[in-house]
Amino acid sequence: MKKFLITGTIVTVVLAGFVSLFASASPDGLESVLLTGCETTDGEISGGTCVLQATGDHEIGGVFADYGMSFLDNEILGASLAGILGVLLTLGVATGLFWLLARGKKPAAPANDVQA
Amino acid sequence: MQKGAPPVEDLALHIPTDVIDGPTSLIFALVAVLAVGWCTVAARRGLDERLVPLAGLATAFIFAAQMLNFPIAAGVSGHLLGGALAAALLGPWLGALCVTVVIAIQALLFADGAVTALGLNVVNMALIATFTAYGVLALALKVLPRTRWGLGVAVFAASIISVVAASAGFVLQFWLGGEEVGQSLGAMAAAILGTHVLVGIGEGVITAGAVTAVAVARPDLVHALRGTPLARPATLAETLPSKTLPSKDAA
């Protein structure tokens, strides 16, 4: 189990911190449909009318708004760090919550955790 | 960022601010709270301490995978929703909780999906996607052989149908509380469902790969298999009479 978890965590951190830098920057399925009727230049709406135009700014922004770190000058480093910290944070929050939920519950059957 | 002109490329699949009106958002927030509460109760029944680290890792993996937009058409991308992965590995209740945690972290810390749209997004991506995927998976595994390929095909189908169902959830929400601009609701619905077939194919390829990889290494960690390992396809050595395999005897 340990080996599986460690491998999984490394893969996940690499996906968020490195592979994500090469992800497509095009609007996704929902956005592209909400953009129908508008023209865009450099990722900003530049004309026309569409649903997405009506959207306001995000209510709170957040420390890692738009998967970057606003206080870092280096955009690539910021995106990579935001991804890695996001993964570690998610891992921590989820494990913590599920641990609370499972508290006091022992495995029903003897764990068949022999290999790996 | 100028007000009123959010950078398009930084938004994600999640519903942004002010697309769906307040009353509709509130109704779906209530639905989400009730359903997630029910999932919490149901998930505890199947949860034990051994499963906790796996559920935590699956949640982190879905968070990472949602950052990886892949191109699906010229100028359009898609990303994994994760419902099918969560359902296959952890079952519908715990799976839905994993995706809920991801969506909450994205909305609260990453400005991805509006806070007011949390209920809408949780209903679509965590509840509709995960439960649809689980239903399809359970049905498909009854029909398909319990081999690596059978599981892969089942997960692939579950992924596509779950993503299209999640996007249909958005269409319903927009019909209730959205304002048509620039295109009719019908045209928009067709476009959304159509693009999400493509997103679903991408999700299906990634999820089928990930789930079969886990199933081969650790079948006990795949909830959908219910504790039974995959039927091992007969190897070459077993299908051929031993005489035709000189390497074994000649050595």
C-alpha cells in the first residue's frame, strides 16, 4: 500500500506542477459555448454579445486565483508552485476529512495488504 | 484583471459568477447540501481507516487532472471531471465526496468556479457525474467480461455518459436560471452536449487507463470490482501446447 501511495503522490505532484504547464489554454467545452457570439483577442472578450460577457469577477479571488501566485513575478514558477501546493493542500484536506469520517472504524476483514 | 472582462483563458469548466440567477443557485445549493450530507452518511458505512489514504490520494489526483486541459477541437479544450474515476475506485458516495472537496477548494482558493455557483457545480460534477458513472459502470460490468479490456470499456463508456450527463445538468440550470444571449437555448444545449461528448472521450481514455492500471496492480483498490481480481486472460504459454514453446524445456 505504501508503495502505491508514494508512487501515486509523486505522479500527482508531477502532473500538477509540471505537466499542467503544457495544458491547453483554449477555452473549455462550457466556456467556448458561452462565448458563442463574442469575439476574443488574446483571451479577452473584444466584441459581440455572449453569455460569458455578463459574468463578474470571482467573489473572493483567493490566494492562488487562476492557478497562479499573484505575488511571484515569474508566471511559470507561480503556476507550477500553485499546482503543487494545491495538490498537497487537497491531499491534506481530503485525507483529514476522510480520516474524521472513518474514525473508529476498523477494517471489516483482515487487511489483505500483503504485497506492495 | 479589468472588471467586466475576465480573461477567458483562465476560466475553467466550472460555472463562473452571474451566469445562473440567485434563486436557481440557491435551490441547487440546498440540493447539494442535502445530497452531500446523505453521501457522507452512506460513505461512512463503507469507509474504514485503510481506505482513507487512497481516498485522499484520489482527491488530489482529480484536482491535478482537472488542471490538465486537453484540446478537443480547434480552439476548444476539455478537462477531466473525475466523477468516473472516483466512482470506479471508491464507489459513488465516497467518490462524490472526493469531487466535492476538489470543487470547494477550487472555488475558495483558486477562483475557479464562482462561490455562489458552488451548489450548481457540485450537483453537476460531483453528484450527477459520479452517480451516473457508477450506474453505467455497474450495468456494463454485468454484461462485459471481467478482464482488463472489459473493465476498460466499461470505464470508458461510464466516463462519456457521466460527462454528458453533467453537462446536461448545466443545461437544466441554465434553462431555469440563465439568460439567453446571442443564441437560443436549443442551439446552446446542442453545442454543450456535443462538445461534452468529445470531453467525455478524453476523460474516458484517461480514466480507463488509470483504472485498469490500478486494477492490474491492486485489484483490491478498485471498488467497482468488489474485491474480485480481474480474470487473467490466458497467457500464450497456457494456450499453446508446451512442446511448441521450446524456450521453457530446452533451457
